[in-house]
Amino acid sequence: MTTSELPIVVRRRDNVAVIDVVGAVDARAEHSLEAAWAEATRERPDAVVLNFEGAGFINSTGIALIVGLLAAGRARSIPIRAYGLTPHYREIFEITRLADFLAINPDEDSAVLGVERSSA
């Protein structure tokens, strides 16, 4: 991995893949996100959870990359959930209607368990 790529860790909780996103989600993150998605979905998880607690910045290209993950999940009937969004990015996900296509959870436990989107 070069220093310009996004450091991403994929881990498992039960049969759910959790992708820990750290740093800026922008054009440089494309290959890292694609590799993380491939690793996360290799064993056909019940869901994929995107952990944005370590994501410092998400630009429009980053939003487009997330849309690509949503399309890939939809094509394979794999639900995608998220947590760790700042209030600012949570609002952006709601304004852009990304929140219509992935559950936004308050924390990792609720995301892994599939608890419905929080109202906070």
C-alpha cells in the first residue's frame, strides 16, 4: 500500500464484515475501498458495516465511491450499514439520499446486529 492510499482494515464479527475506514475518503481511496470490499465479501457476509469513526474527510469523489459500494452490495443482495459518521457527514448522507440505501447506526454493536437506523 502506498502512502496515498486509504488505510483500511477488514474484520469479522459473527458473519458480518466490518470495514474500518481511516483518513480521507477521496480519489486516492478507490483502490483501497475496492480491495476492502473484495475481502469483506469474499465469504458472503450477512452484511457489510462501514466504520467511519476514523474517516476525517469525505469529498464528492468519496461519496461516489460509497455509492459504488452500495451498488455492489445491492447487486449481490448484501445489506450495507454504517456508523461513526460525524453529524456533518450524516447530514450529507441524508441530503444526498445515501441514507435511503444504507442503515446509519449509532455504534458498531447496533450496526453488526442490524438494529434499525437511529433517530439521533
